[in-house]
Amino acid sequence: MSGKSTVIINTITATGSETLGTSYNTTDVISLDMASTQPFQPSKMQFAGIIETLHFKLTSAAGGASKLTMKVCLDAAGDNCIIPSTEATLEAGVTTAATMCCTFSVGTALSQTIGNQNATLFVFAKLDAGTATYAQLTATWRE
């Protein structure tokens, strides 16, 4: 007799209007409440899952940015890093070159028990050159 396993895919999207530059900055951080209410559940949950992807959308890109580096921390100060700095190539929009996107494949298991009691992840990002507006961040995870 074989057992079945069910995988639940979740997403959370945060928006912002911060201007990214070439260094990490605590005023440019986007927070993701990984225990927030999802459409299929009536209340907050205890977060435990595997972060699959982080998708970034930037607007108003100027100054020749071609790469985005991000890191994920358990604190807003950026001192308790859980996903170290990782770089991705930015892809310009077909009709709007100043709109750029990139996606990171993460594959990291996380839960509230690793020291972040409120299950909020703080995502920092910086560019290799120029500036851009941090418009949207979507995280996808499975449990």
C-alpha cells in the first residue's frame, strides 16, 4: 500500500516604492509575513515550509543596472542572515526597458522555530549600478 503526499504551494506578494542603489540599506528592505492569512485558511498559521522562489519586479531603472543581489534575514537590521547574498541577472521588459525582473530559485527550508517568532522575513536588495524602484516581490513556498 503506497501513501500519498500532498504538496501545498503558497505565494505572498509585497509591494514597495523604495529606491534601490548599489548597497544594502535598512530603509529599502521589504518584509514578508510568512504566517499571514492565505486565501484558503481562516486565520494565521505557524510558518514552516521550503522557500522555492523569490521574484523581483523593479521599475524606473536607470544608470545601467544589469544585476540584482539579494539576501534574506530574520531581522529588519539585516544582521541575522538566513539566505546569503545571491546575484541574478535583471531582464528588461520587452516594451518598457525601465521595468526589470529577476527570479531566484532558493530551495531553503525555513520555520518559525529558527528564531523568528513572528515568521517575518526581511529581504534586502541592491544593484550592480544605477538605481531602480523596488516595485514588487513575490515569494513562493511549499509545505
